[in-house]
Amino acid sequence: MPHHKQYEKSLRQDAKRRTVNRAKRSRLRHAVREFRAETDPKKAAKLLPGVSAILDKSAKTHLIHPSTADRLKSRLALQLQRLSAGKAA
């Protein structure tokens, strides 16, 4: 256990941050999973802006790396494009 007040405070802050980050990461993963599971292009098109916003916010707060967020957004947009092309054909 810590021997100084600053380290006790540090432990409290870390625990609080860990809880918040875990919740945010879970929300992010569920949003991406929900989008990937969608087979209807119209519903997927409605979901994409929300998922992109969550990814951007996660990258902004360094929950995930900015390049990871960009890569995921690109892949999700490509998936939407393929869904739309598949339904149109």
C-alpha cells in the first residue's frame, strides 16, 4: 500500500478512470459490433454517423489510438458501401 498521500490519491484517481474508461470502451465495442451485425443498408447508414462520433471521441481522449479510429471508420464505411451495392444488385 502507498506510504504517501499523493499515492493514495493516485490510486483513487486510477480506480475512477479505469471504471470510466472500461464503460466507454464497452460502449464503443457494442456500437461497432451492432453496426457490423446490421444487414439492412438503410439501418446501417443511420448507425454509421453515431459509431463514427463514438470512435472520434474515443480517439480524442486517447481511449484508442487515432489511427485505429480512422482505420475502423474506413472499414465500417467500406462495409456500408458493400452492403448498399449488394442490395442494389
